[in-house]
Amino acid sequence: MGDEAKGNFANPYGAESGAEGSGAMGAGAAALAAKDGVVLEGGRPKKANPAPLGLLGFGMTTILLNLHNEGFLELSVVIVAMGFAAGGLMQIIAGVFELKLGNTFGGTAFTAYGCFWWSLIFIWLNPFGEMDEADEMSMGYYLALWGVFTLFMFIGSLKHNRATQVVFLSLTVLFFGLAARDFLDSELIGMVSGYVGIFCGGSAFYNAVGQILKEEYGRELLKLG
């Protein structure tokens, strides 16, 4: 699956769709056919792009969490459930499929950030009652480590489209901002970081729907860069 998969998904977390990779739905060369509801490419089932699924999970939960950080929402079961299902499960599913396609970047990103959401839920709920709850210093280091990881992922994203670069750059700023908020106990830094987080989640959502529409129409309806 190696070379063929990379041809279709050379741009994970901002991937070019398999349809465009074949020139399908464009000038008519190598047009796709459908059989029993399954899209075919070259007579075989076309490989789907898992990136929009992961980006949607990441984007929607990031928006919700940072609406909470800005004080617009309480930290309720709505955010916890969304974090578990969309932020965690959806991203991990997308990550597994990216890894299966041979995409190290997309697979690492989706799986790692999916596990981030599950770990954050564990921190909130603290099911191990005998353990101390997280304090601001430990949360600061936790978020800073994710910031370092995301910084390197941003460097990797420079090989991908502009929409993907925006997601990783704003996420890097968000993690370091939230870490600084906890280290310095600064409401101002927390407020600014919350708006950065809303923008970051929105950029991921935009990237996801841009890829979905591009797949369906064979051209960029939303600019991805």
C-alpha cells in the first residue's frame, strides 16, 4: 500500500484527495465510476481521505473548550462528552487510518492529539480518587510539553498546505499560551490564549470542510493554499 497510498495522500492533515491525485472529476481523464454505491478508481475501490474526520473532531472540541476558557461556557458534560467522542475517538480513528496508509505525519498528529483529549478528560475527572488533583504548575508543564511537540509538528507542516500550517502554528501558540497562564497565574494571558484557541479550532474546521467539498466537487471551493 506504500507508494500508491502516498500518491493519494501525500498531504496528510491537509491532504490532497485521491480524486485529485488521479485527475478525476477534472478534465475527464481517468474519471471515477461507481458500483453499488462504492466509488471506484481504476476499477478498484478508491481510498478515502481520513484527514477531514480527524480535523472535524479536533476543531469542534477545540472551539468548545476555548469557549469555556473565555467564560462563555461552563465545563459541563457537553465538553467532556465531545472531548471523548470527537476530540479523542474521531481523531484516533483518523490517525489509525493515516498510519495504515503510510502517512507518518497525519497518523502521528491525529493519534497523539486524540490521546491528548482522553488524558485531559482523565485529569478533569480524576477517576483515581486517592491521587492529588492537578495543580497549576503540573498543568503548566503538561501544556508546555504538548507545545514543544506541536512546534515540531508545525515545522513538519511547512511541507503541507497553508491551511494546515495555520492550524499547527495557532495550536503551538495556544499550548504555550495556556502553559504561561498556569505558570504565571495570568488571566490576561489566559484570555488571549482562549481566543487563539477559538481561531485554531475554526481553522481546523475550515480545513476539514474545505477538503470534503474539494473531494465532492473536484475543485477548491474553500481556499486551502
